[in-house]
Amino acid sequence: MKLKVGLPKGSLQESTLSLMAKAGFHFATTQRSYFPASDDDELEAILIRAQEIAGYVHDGVLDVGITGKDWITENGVDVVEVAELVYSKSSFRPVRWVLAVPENSDIQSVQDLNGKLIATEVINITKQYLAKNGVKAEVEFSWGATEAKTPELVDAIVEVTESGSSLRANKLRIVETVLTSTVRLITSKAVYSDPWKREKIDNIALLLRGAIQANSKVGLKFNLPKACLEEVQKVLPAMKRPTISPLIGSDWVALETIIDEQVVRKIIPELKKVGAEDIVEYPLNKVIY
């Protein structure tokens, strides 16, 4: 039995394949092929636009897919969101769909959009946002280069951003956030009711979450005199159940733990001061809680 998997092609492709690899699922891609080979014989993958994945999963064409909450909302489909995966094109944080206007525009809030023209790729999300705020404006679909359309062609745009740097570079000002979105692992109710497929999908979700949780952490191990254990507890106050192993024929022990990567640079010098030796920091692929 095989599971048909939809992987996002385009901006999310590289980060998704990298995350899947950390989770233990490797896909070999070529420039011309939309069907990457997997090292898991139970997976059959296709690269397709994230915008389309939710629809194909809902219709049963794909068993499972990775796409954004934004595209689930835009397509208005009822799917099972198995896992929230907080990563994006170039970071491990959500993306935002924002209302943006030229820096010198008179538009200061959504209320100023009455009678205006807005360009966006997320037509339905934008219309829902306007209706929620009681605003009547015209919304047209943008086929691309949305940031270049205002002010010559439209009054405002609704565009996706991670940091806002691209908008600022194009002399655009963010007015409001329309929607915050994260990546989701999704399937359909029919597929999720199949015992074999459900277990396979849940296992993929577990490993993907583990890969994301490992992103900001590293493993740390070192040797230490037994007499210094109490002092080390002061250096690592947040250390949870470290592995402590006696070193044969000595008064030393080996400690191993997982810690946030951003604090390691401060902790290693302190460990050295209290007598730690042979300190090794190593990357992690997965952390499963």
C-alpha cells in the first residue's frame, strides 16, 4: 500500500524537502520531474503548487499534503489538519498576509478602502476580511508582481510576507494584518478513517514535529569531576534530567543533555570554569517530547 503525498512546489519546496529529510524522509528531485523519488517505498510524492494541494486532498486525489492554512482557508475546503508545522520559506515562524499601500498613501486603515481597488492572490480571504470590517471595495486577482501594481494600477494590495523587507524595498507600508498563517499537514476524513493510512500519517506528523522542535536546540555532552556536579547545576539551572554516566575507574562522570542553541555560547565558557572537559556540541535532527 502507498500513501499519495502532495509536496509544495515553489517558495516552500526547498524548506519542505529539507524538513522532510530531517524527519527521515528523503526525496530525490530533478529539474524537469514533478514526481520525486522517495527512500520510503510506502510514499508516492508529487510536487504541486501549495495553492492547489488542499483541494486535491479534499477531493481524494491526494491522501495527504503539506500546505498553508492560508490556502486551506482560501479554497474553503473541509480537511483534517493533522499537524501544525511552524516553518516558512526562510525561517521557522508564521507568514502574514498584510494589507499594504504606498508609503505616501492616505489609506491608514481598512475603513479607508471603501470604493477602492485591491489586488491580491487570495481573493476569498480578502473579501472575507473586507466583509468582516463592513468595507465595500473591489478585489481583483493578481497573477504576480503584486507589489508593483500600486499606486499605478490599484489602490492597495494584500500580499504575503515573512519579515516585511520586500514590501519596504518596494516603498510599501503595511496597514493591517489580514491573516497569519502556518504550514499544515492535512488529509481527508475518508483517508484518515483508514487504519493503515492514519497510522502512517500520524507517524509522519510525529517525526515532522520532532524535526521542527530540534531546530532551535543542540545536544551537549562533557566530562566532569563528580565533586563539581552541584556547581554545574548552577550553570545549567534549566537542565532537565541529564544523562549522567560514571567513567570507569575514575571520580569523573559524563553528562549529556539537550539545550537551546542560543544559550550554548554563554554556557560553554562557564562549564569550562567549573571544571568540565571534552565538551562537545552536536546538531539534532529530531527532538520528540
